[in-house]
Amino acid sequence: MGTMENSLKCPICQDVFVDPATLPCGHDFCLTCIRAVWNMDVSEDGPFFCPECQIIFPSRVPLEVNADLQIKRKDLACNVAATASQLSVTPGSSSTPSPPIRCDHCIEAVGSVAVRTCLTCDASLCQGHALLHQQRAALREHTVVDVTGDPMSLKCREHREELKLFCTEDRIPVCCLCVLVGLHKNHRNMLETSMGQLLKKKSEAEHAIKDLETLYTQTMESAADFRERISDKYSRIRAVLDGDERLMMQIIDAEETCTMEWLETQRVSMEALILEADSLRAQSRQLLQETNDLSFLQEVDRYLCEPERMRTAERLVDDLSVALSQHFPRMWSHLCSPSLDLETAHPRLEVSQDRKHVFWRRRPHETKSALTPYDRQYSVSAEKGFTAGQHYWEVIVQEKPYWLIGVTAGPANKGKGPRQEESSRPDVKGDTVSWCIYHGDGKYLACHDTHEKQLSVQGKRLRKLGMLADLQKGELSFYDADTLTLLEAYPVARTEALYPVLNPCIDVNGVNRQPLSLFCLRDSGVCTDENEG
């Protein structure tokens, strides 16, 4: 048992460990003893060293109770207690636990239980008096430690002063008087040994503080610059979003107006056909057996009224929140509505007063055999051509079975009137200066020069054809305007102006009488004509 007891003794107090703590170097000490040597109750700045091997630790060492040593200490205490009980306790007698430590400043007969011990006052303190030591300026410099029943174990027994130094020659903690006038006079102590290192560390710390202050100033200035730049970027983004929101609302309003006008046209047309059917039925019952005469009674395709464009606008707004930068500027931001040139219209065509619609002009007693729907010359061009920049326009085709829409390059011939020579009209010819898409009976052909390419249009037929002339890149593209799906693209490297051309194709027996209409945004009832020139 003697060997075990020696291994469980603290090198400082030479007594069995009380809450043993292990340092990084492997030596063990009582938690209270090592805290007293390091003077941690007064200052948390150290120096931190091992009293056994004199190793100085670079930073504060976390002090935790070694559970294994604590268990061994308890086992030793149990063995000692059992031995003492066998030697001194007589049968019939019982041992009593040690009484708790009481506060020395409480005036009651039985003071409160002490929680701290003041080594300066040599007094145990309850919770209230310990708080008083912290609050009063005169008592704030006192050394207060965890409560202990033997304060002298933490003080020099010769001078009754606190053990604040460590003698490196005798390797024991000492007080200040021991170093000045006592047995350890002229001995080297840890405070003197570490003074040079502390001064060096202080100088390094001062330089580090200066560097931190400089870095702090730079960080503040940099943060202010970033804050200003980011705020400016968000301001620009908000401006773009506001403009995009106005654009989308205009798109929705124009789409609503366009659909309502088309529905009203269909209603008027149906009423006229019903009246015509009633007249024919009154004239002859035999006409009712001809299926062609009743084809107009077929139900209007409801999908033509579906708000696909509105859903597309909503989808684009959703996409904006996912990848904002990928959608600006939008293609619809370049949307314009060219005005049709009356002087370039074929004599068989009729242009509306606002110059946004073109119809085939019907003649009485006209038969299908006399005309061919696919004829490039029945065209009308825009009044102004595009020479630079980006321009996007759309043509509404709805359910027309025949139409031809495209672009031609070259100057428009003006001043010859509506009955000018056919060779002078800017129609879409089969040459290198014209590009178009032709629709006939559900098939779509992309035409340029002498080449024709059949397009694969997914889903239902087109209701609006969009064209983008990007003269900066030298490219002409055709789109499904409702879904913004690319149909075909051509390189365009010309110096002449590009003129939009519309060909509604002929109307025989009322199957292709609908107009081709230029889609335009309406603001306060006015159709805009933007980005031309």
C-alpha cells in the first residue's frame, strides 16, 4: 500500500491527490495546487509550466480531473478508512462524517455553508460574501479559491504568504518573501526565467495588435465598398425587374385583346354563315345533302383560345427567380410592330387602316381552279426596314390553313402606287435575299434560295410566328412565338435593309379568309411601333 500511496501523492503538497489533474507532459497534481502555482485565481495569463519538468506550455492548459486517478485515490481512501476502522473502531461505535465548512463572516451562530476560500483573509466565504469580494474594490484583489478546509496548504508555512512563485532550483512553489529574504533568496524562480520570454511575447502581441487594427480598418473600408457596389447592382436589377414586369403585363393585355378580337370575329363570321345556311335551306332541300356546304358548322377549336402565351409569361417569371441573368434582355424586350406599306401591297390584297392586318380581297364568282394558294407574289412588306441592332416581331396566323411569312433584303421601291409592276414589289422570292416559312395543310416549310426544309413542329399548329433579326450577330431566326421555341435560323450577312413580308395566300370558298396580323403591345389603347429603322 505504501507504493500505491506514494504514486498518488501530489508533488506540490506532498499529500494524496485531491481532484488530480494531468498536464500535457504527463505529470499529475492536485487541481487546487496547480491552480495556486499558476496563480489562476488572480490572473488567467500564466505563465503555465510544469513544476516537475519545468516545461513551459505555449498557451493555457485546460485543467480537468483525471478520472482514473480519482478512482484510485478513492480506492486508497477506502482502504485507509477500512484499516483505520479495524484498528480504532470498537464494536457498537459508529463513525460520523466530517461537518461542512461554514462561512467565517456570517454572524449567525451557525453560518452558511462556504463555497469559496479567501487566501488573503484566511477565511471561508459563503455565496453572498464571495460575491461581496468580487464587487468591492478593496477586496477585488484578494486571492479567492475553491473552498478548502486547510488554506495554509496553499500558502507558505514560514511567511504565511501566497505561493505565487516557483523555485527552479528546489523545484517547489514559494512565496515572494522566500525569494527576497527567505531560504530561497538568490535562487532562480520561474518568474525571472520567463520574464524575457514574456517581454518578447508582449512585443509580438503589440505588433499583432497593430496589424489587427490595420486589417480592421481595411476590412471596414472594403465592406463599405462592397456594400455600395452591391446596393448599386441591386438597384439596377430592380430597375430591370420593374421594366420586365411592365413588359409582361403589356404582353398579357395585348394577348387578351388579341384573343377577344379573334373570338368576336369568329362570332360574327358564324352568325353570317348561319344566316346563309338558313337562306340556302329555304331555297333547296337538296343542298343540305352536300357535306361541303355544312363544313362551316364545325365547332371552333377551343385550343385556339387557350392562354398559352399567358402561361408562357408566367413560366418566364418563374424562370427569372431561378436564373435571373440568363433571361435578360428577353427576346420580347426587342418586340416591335412594323407598319405595312400600302404601296408594296399586291392589288389583290387589302391592308387595314392601322396597317397591322392584311387580307385576301375576294372577288365575286371566283373559283378555286383559277388561283393557286401557294403564290409568292401575293405579298406586302413593312414600311421600314431594319439595318442595325436587334428586332423581334410576331405575326398572328391563328387557324389559317395557308400563309407565307418571311423577310426580304434590298431597298423597297416606293411611289408607284398600288398597281405597280410585279417585278418591283419586295416579295419573298426563291433567291438568296429572302427567307420565309410557308404553311400549307398542316405542313411547315422553311425556304431560302432554292432550298426547302420541312420543319417538325411539336404539338398543335402554330398560332403566332415570331422572327428575330439580330443584325449584330448576323442571324435571322424563326420561333413559335407562344412558346419561344426555335424553328429555324439562318445566317444573314447583308448590307441592305431587311423588310418583313406577309403573304396571306388566296382565299377560295372561304377556307382561308382570315388575315395575317402583326402582334403589338397596347399602352392606353395605342399600338406601339418600336425599334424600327
